[in-house]
Amino acid sequence: MELTERQAHIVEIVKESSPITGEQIAARLDLTRATLRPDLTILTMAGLLEARPRVGYFYRERHEPSAVAERLRRIRVGDFKSVPAVVRESVSIYEAIVAMFTQNVGSLIVVTEDRVLAGMVSRKDLLKAALGKNDLQQVPVGVIMTRMPNIFMTTPDEPVLDAARKLVQHQVDSLPVVEGFIDEQGDERYEVVGRFTKTNISKLFLDIGKA
């Protein structure tokens, strides 16, 4: 497993000072407990750390992957992806707001007529536009969206553990699920075939818990 710089630092702290609580680790790194929680979750799921209630975190000398982590590595995004919530780049900001609320999602995938990924628009993007002086029924959503290549994506064949790590590390609520292809000009493009969200992860954990 490839660790971020902060995750590697957390592992070193726990190795030196276990048992150590999440609050103590956060204080050592000058971070809030909430900021640290996703990293601790990933490290525990991966089997690098062991969490004991009311005691703290321990470093696992023989850090064999946990049963949950192993199952998450076997399951692919394509097995748990949802139907994509998409809009065209030409729709108005107002129409995008309506689509977000009627589909009950936190972000929309912006696509071309051929369902090729063009960008993403979030609740935060739409809120900023609504608070500004824009004419929401006239300005297209393409003006405010995050464009390629600044989009975090996943594929149907990617392990859900890796996709979950992207959600946590990049602090986004969903990832477009795409299949890449080369267009007539020789450029790489991505067809949108689904979306992978924090809700998908929650449902997966419920299924694992039941099993």
C-alpha cells in the first residue's frame, strides 16, 4: 500500500508511542481529530494500525491486511457503482441546481452529447454562483464547473479500497466511473459509465457487516 506523507508520519508516531490516542496523534501533528480521522481509518483498514476502544492505536508488527481490507481489494468499483447523475455543459446553472435536488446528489457530472466527461460541478460551486450576481437561468454550468484534467476519476476495474482512498484523500463526495478511449484526433477521452460515492461505500460496509 502506498502511503501519503502524513500517513507515513502517523505510522511512525504510533510505532514510537503506542498505545496512543487519536487526540494525541492529532496534537503531535497540529491537526484536528476530524482532519486525522480518514487517515486513521485507512491505516486501520489496511492492517497497519490496530485500534482498541478506550486504549488507543497500536502498530501491528505483522501488518497483515485486515479481512475487510482484503475483501475491499477483491471487490471492484463496477460491482457497486451507481447510475451517473449527469448534465450537459450547455445547461443553465438554474437547471443544474434543479437536477441536483431532484436527483438528490451532492455533485453532478458534466458530459458532452456523447457522454464524454467534461467536468464536475458541486453543491459548493452552485452555491457560490447563486450568491453572486449571475443570472442563473442564462449562465451555462460550463462557466463554473471544474474542468478536465482536474477531475478525480475511477474505473469499473479499480478495487473499491483504492476508490475509497481517493474519496477520502481528495475530500470529494463522488467520483465519475469512466472507461477510456482514443478519439479520432488521437486524444484520450473518458466515457462516463457510472459514479462511485461515499454512499456506495456505506452500503458496501453494511453488506460486509451482514456477511
